[in-house]
Amino acid sequence: MHKRNSGGLVLGSFAALGCEVLYGLSYIFTKQATAVASPLALLGWRFLLAFVVMSGLIVVGVIHVSFKGKRLRPLLLVALFDPVLYFIGETFGISHTTASESGVFLACIPVAALLASAWLLHKYPTRLQVIGILITLIGVIVTVLAAGASASLSLIGYLFLLLAVVTYALYSVYVDKASAYTGIEITYIMLTAGAVVFVTMALIEALEHGNPQALFSLPVKHPSFAVAVAYQGIGSSVLALFLSNFAIAQIGVNKTASFIGISTVVSIIAGVLLLGEAFSSAQLIGAAVIICGVYTANNTFHRQKRQSQIEKKSD
């Protein structure tokens, strides 16, 4: 990986923040889409649109990719872990468990990412990063449980959610390992894999129900579904995945993971403002704790910036 300078830290931090804002807002569109279609139908349409849009940008020369002379293994592992295994784990995990259970499981992703980074990359987090991420984890759990805790006691659901947590952490590690590729190239392969796998799964599901025409006509019959697919495909897939990959390349797995709780805060605000959902004082406290955790994990930035300035002067 290239040496990270203060400019890269700023851009990487904004990329990580922007990615989580996009993911947080996707909550609104997911609720709209799953009201008229299955999660697999949404995933299939989402990744198909993302793949078509990005392929079109490559064909007309707006963006460029080149895979010649580069090791494919890290790139293929990135695509396997996310979106393929992560979304399978998340989608089926959420469908078999309660909202509070899935929220608590997925809140553990930053901790899993820290452990994976230390184990596989030998990049150990600072004390403040560990403290900040643990604070964020507590904030997310408080926020999720404030909405009402309940238990499904579904072993299969828990295993799927565990799969999501582990594979997202491994995705973060292998993005760091795939340093020979640009963020655009990594994103394109991820979207290609997602399109192949989830379109196939959506078609199988539609055939099992004996009505594949319903899958094809979803965007036409349900404008809200079309809007949701447009946002999920372009905003939450093309743009958010690129920002995530760029952030990991610029600021590393540990700092990028510390921003994950922001999506929870954004989804709460979006639910209150756009869907009229209830907002309790406990959720407000949880959101404040999340923001404090993200700040704590990232307030080493100024120290690193000063260090880079010292290094420049000494060169």
C-alpha cells in the first residue's frame, strides 16, 4: 500500500463518512421496495442496474479499468466476501431473526474488522481506535434495543448473521490486499459478481413461485420499487462501494470500520423525518454515543497530520 499523507486521510475520512450516509439513507428505499417485492428480487434488480450503469460508463470511456498483469485472487476474494456472502448472510439472517437481534449482530462488524486486520494484515489499531469502536458498538446496541428488544431464538438466523459479520470483515482485509487495483476496478468486479449471483437467485425464486413475469415487471408496475432500485443500484452500490474501497485504500481498515455506526444514526434520522417513525430519548442517547465513538476513533488524525508535516520538513 502507498504511504498515506494528510490529504489522503482527509479524503479517505470523507469517503468513509459519505459511504455510511448513503447506506443509512438506503433504509428508506429498502422499506419501500420490500413492501412489494422479496429481498432477493430487490438484490437482483439492484446489482443488475449497478452492473449495467458501470459497464456503460466503461464503454463510453468515462471510467477506465485494466486487469492485465495483476493477481486476480485478492480481487475475487473481495467479490466473494462482499457482496456475495455478505448479502446472503444479511438478507437471510434478517429474515429469520428480529430487527433488534440483527441490528446487534451487524453492529459487531467494526470489531470483527479490527480483529481481521490485526490477524491477517498485522495492522494493529491504536488504543483510541479500539476505545472509539467499542463506544460506537455500545451506541448502536443501545439505539437498536431502544426500538424494542425481542428474541427469535433462530439458530439458522444467527448463523447467517454471523456469516455477514465475518465476511464483511474479510472483505475489508482483502480490499487492503488488492492494492494493485484501483477503487473503480474493485467496485466493478464486486458489482459483476453481485449481478451474476443475485439475478440468478432472484430468477430461481421467481420460477419456484411459478411467476417469473412478476419479477420482470416489478419496476413498471411499482414506481416506488423502481425508485428504490435506482437508489440502491447507483447510490448504495456503485457510489457507496467505490467510496468504501477508496476509504480503505486511503485510511486503512481500522479507521474505515470506525465510521460504520454512522449509517445507524442516518437511518434513524431518515426514518423520523421521512417516514414519521417514533424517536425516543434512548435512541437520541444511542446516536450521541455513536458519534462520540466515531470521533474518539478518529481524533488521531490531527496527530498524524502534524507528524506528516514534520516528516516533510525533515525531507
